[in-house]
Amino acid sequence: MSRKPTLALVGATGAVGTVMRELVSTRDDIWGEIRLVASARSAGKLLQVRGEDVVVQALTPEVFDGVDIAIFDVPDEVSAEWVPIAASRGPIVIDKSGTFRMDPDVPLVVPEVNPRDAFNRPRNIISTPNCTTLSMMAGIGALHAEFTLKELVVASYQAVSGAGVAGPARLYDEIEALAGDRTVGSTVGDVRKALANKLSDDSPFPAPIAFNVIPWAGSYKEGGWASEELKLRNESRKILGIPDLKVSATCVRVPVVTTHSLAVHARFEREITVADAHRILEAAPTVVLVDDPQNGVWPTPIDVVGTDPTYIGRIRQAVDFPNTLDLFVCGDNLRKGAALNAAEIAELVASEL
Amino acid sequence: MSRKPTLALVGATGAVGTVMRELVSTRDDIWGEIRLVASARSAGKLLQVRGEDVVVQALTPEVFDGVDIAIFDVPDEVSAEWVPIAASRGPIVIDKSGTFRMDPDVPLVVPEVNPRDAFNRPRNIISTPNCTTLSMMAGIGALHAEFTLKELVVASYQAVSGAGVAGPARLYDEIEALAGDRTVGSTVGDVRKALANKLSDDSPFPAPIAFNVIPWAGSYKEGGWASEELKLRNESRKILGIPDLKVSATCVRVPVVTTHSLAVHARFEREITVADAHRILEAAPTVVLVDDPQNGVWPTPIDVVGTDPTYIGRIRQAVDFPNTLDLFVCGDNLRKGAALNAAEIAELVASEL
């Protein structure tokens, strides 16, 4: 392509959209025009991209005319309606929603793991995974490439910003309402009672999140599963290209602002040692090994938030399970977990326009 | 025994000791004299038991003379020295520390699971498990009794009070230092920086715990394991009487004041359904089933803290793993996880004095 490609960011005003504008402003500037698109309510607003004010445009079919690549970060139902419209007007659409991830004609891409899938897109749509799945994919994908993954048992420690901008706002509200009470959290229901006196019930979470953990993320699915847990299973299978991968996950929300963590128990086809894992992960692009527990070195959310890589530590060879590692992963759910992966797909696709 | 037995509480001033005094004051009053014992520093202090002031006595060999049952909740090294001394002066000693748990001549008892073991005690000592192990034992033990447990993969969400009274104090300090800053936790290292300006480095935790999770609990063990993770493995095997039980655990500290939670992936010898688990856990003493996710019903720490039972919810039949359940458990680490289990063992033993 002789001219620089035109990029549209749809959902530019949201939590991920904000990180996306920051990313396209700080990464290699491969883009010509960058259009910011949002709901009619936000149209006309000025937002900064690459140090310049850009007027937000309303979501219409015409806004995609002349666009080469469009990144959508909007609710599932908005994607369901608008992604096909956008794709029919010309641009390759990279969609962050859950709508098209399991569509057999839509590739689900993590550039470190399955970049070639981005070039087989019958519907002109590429999907990017759920943030919880993404948190571990670069690292698990690198281990799988050499040792062949068979099983994953995962427990998550998910940040509140995974629920959108309302998530951190609610956590800060609850923390402010409870701070200074040096007994709160020590008798049954005291957190609920203290919050009821000070805050509205209007929370993006189904229970108080300050001083608490909530074993629920997403919507109800058959068998008692939360949608987030099944996404982690189904998306891992599709990205890694292992249709019979065994996966069980329990997803839990924790009072962390941004950065998802996962405790992962991973069985491979053959024996894998901690030294093997260190060698592979040290060489894996976008993965940072943080694993020296004897010296107190392992990743935590506050030490990695706002940065791009996936951080992996606490790698142990399971004592009782053959060919199995236990490990702990942290990744910023708004960057690699969302905006960054979409930006990387866009750059990958733009390189072949 | 014609007279009521004499009980000694050693470590009466600590976090668990405080709950222990509350428990013996509110449960069936089977005790004659109750002696409170602590370090020489606390001797002479007045503490309430059963509504009366009792003078704390210093830890000496003589303080155990005439005592029938002594409950120790002191650091490992104090137990190592003093538990054998106490046991040699007559009382049956129930020890909460890690010192004697794996001693083949010391039973490790959870009254709901292996009560008979309490009556086979060659050293006159009974040990009570680590709080993380205890959080799940009553429920897992009930399922094992009917379906025979083979494997456990566990990830923990451990409360700060598991680190003693300094744990909640530090969490409250950090929360107070950070409350009001509505961006904290969103850029790398900002929590550490904000705390460094306001608090001393003197924390019971190896990293900030407010707005964070820490994948470390206990001391370093070979292979990169944390002591807490190996305790969960070894103690589960001993309590359940399954010497070849396969266990992998990842222990993570979370900013919750009190009540440990566990995500448990449990494989049994034969097929077990959610309905089977519901039937068994509804009938299990000291277990409360809280499992109706379609209506937002599952346990969370703030909804169960300060109460005695183990709460279990999110029970799912694993989609890809045969004979396997995934579930979520919450239990107050200072009650069933510590003081309550010791009190129950004391009552069990006292019944046969």
C-alpha cells in the first residue's frame, strides 16, 4: 500500500478505547488518518490522539467509507449489529466483543500464538479474545509450541476494570466509604451494612468488592458456569488450535483496579521442568519471566499494571501430577488483555495491506 | 470424670486466642477452671472469659499442673519447646502450630472428618491443621466419604488475618493511606510509591496488599513451593487418610480481612454430579450449601466472616474432566480455620475424660 492506512476506533470513549488512543499515539506511527467513532451521544466531543484533538464521529455506515481497518470495542449487541455493516463497507474489522469469537468463519487471533489465522478471514472480521484468556495466552502458547498442552485448570483473580470504567469507580467509592473503619470486614455483613448507609446499590458487581472477592464474572450458563469461565475454555481451544484441550476454570473478581492474574495448573504431553519453562519463557516475545521466589520475586498486579507484557512467575513442577506445571500469570487486562492485542492485530494486518 | 475439666488457653492474647476466649464463652460451658496463659510480657493482664476477668499467667511448666486439656496457639518455635513440656505435666495438648502436624505419633484432627484419630495419641498431643487446609476439609471430607477423592487442584484467596493481628492492621493502614486517590492502582508502581510516602516498610506481607494480590504465603521450600502450598498437600493427605492423594496448590493473599476462600478442582474415583454434591453437603454437619448462581447466590468472604460453618457454592461438573467437580469454598480462618477446630477437638476429647 503506497499511502498510510486509515484506522477507525469504534468505542473511542470507553475504558479500552482510552488505552487504544494512548497505544496508537505511542507505538510506531503506521497510520494515516485515525477516525474516532462512538455513540451519537459522544459525537462532536474532542479527544486526543497522537497529541492532536480529533472530533468524535457518530456510528453510521458512512463513517467506515475509506477506512482500511476498524477496531471495535463496544458491547456485544452493538458489535452484533454494526461489525457486519462496517465489514461490508470495506475495512477489515477487528472486534473485541464476544459476539464473533466462536464463529468458524472468524479467526480468533493472538499475534504471538496464531498470527497466520489473521489472514484467513472469510467474513472480513477478526476477533480478539476475552481479557482473561488473553492474560495467559502468550506464555501458555509458547510452552505449548514445544511441549504440547493437554489440560488447563485455572483460577482467576480479575481486576475491576474488566467490568468497564464503572468498575474502578465503584471500587474507589467503596474504599472511600469504608476507609477509617478499622474493624470492617470482621463481622458478618458489616461491609454491606456500611455501604448501604453511604452508597447507592448501583454497582457493576453482584456483591461488594472492597475487602471481598466475588466468585462470579459474566452471565449464567447451563451447569452453573459463568460465561467468563466457558469463554476461557472455548477461546483457549480455538487460539491454540487444540480442539480437545481439557479446561476447567473458576473466575473470581478481586479488589484490584487493573491487571488480571491467573493461577494455572497446566499438563503437557511430556515431562517439562522448571528449567524448560524458564528457557522458553525467557525467549518468548512479550513475556517477562519474574520467577525467583527465594528472593521474593514474582509478579503482582500493582507492579505490572500499565505495561504491555505478560508476566509469569511461581513456576513449579507439580509434585504429584506428571508432565505438569503450576504457575502464576499477571497481565494488564486493558492493554495485552484488550487494546494492545487489537492494536497488534491491526499492525499485523496493516503490514500486508 | 466427676468434676468439670480444667482448660488452659496458651497464647490467649493473640488473634486466634481472642476468638478462642469468645468461643469458650459462648459454646456449651463444659469447662471447670479456664486458665489463660501467655508470654511473661502479658502476665498479670486481665482478659475476659465467660463474662469474667481472668488474670493471664506466664508460660511456665507449673502452669499446666492440674490442667486436663491445653490448647496452644503460639509460634512454631514456642510450640516446639513448650508443647512437650506441657504434655509431660499431664494435660492432653491440642496444638495449632505447624510443628507436630506431620509427626506420625501425633494425630491431625478435623472432628467432622477423622474424629477417631483424636483417641490415638502416643505423645499426648493432637495437632490441628493449617487454616487454609481447614477451610475446605469438612466439605471435601464429606464428598470423599462417598465418592473417594483422587486429586485436588486448589487456588487460594487468603485473608490478611491469616498472618496474625499485624495483617489486618497493615491492610487498614494501606487502605487509609490510599483512599481518596481515584487513579491509584492504574500505573506501574504507583501503589508502592504512594505507600512509601506515608507508611513504614514494616509489613507482615512481602508486597503491598491493598489494591493487590500476592502469590506467596509462608516460607520458601525446595522446587519453588511456598510452605503454605505444601502444608495444604501434606495435611489433606493425613486428615483424609489418603496417602497417595494428588494435590497441587497455589496460595495467594488477597485484601480481605478475615475468611479464606478456595477455588477447588476435585477428581473422584467415580462419577459425581452436582445433585450428588448438593445432597451430601446439605446433610454434612458444619457445612452450609450456598449454591444458586442463577439467582446470584454463592458465598463471599464478607457474607460469612465471623461465623462457624464452611460455606460451599459454585459447584459445577467439570466439562472436560471425568468424575470431577469445580467448586468455591469460604471459611472464617480464625474460627473453623483455627480456634473453632481446636475448641471442637477439646470438646471431643473432654467427652471421654
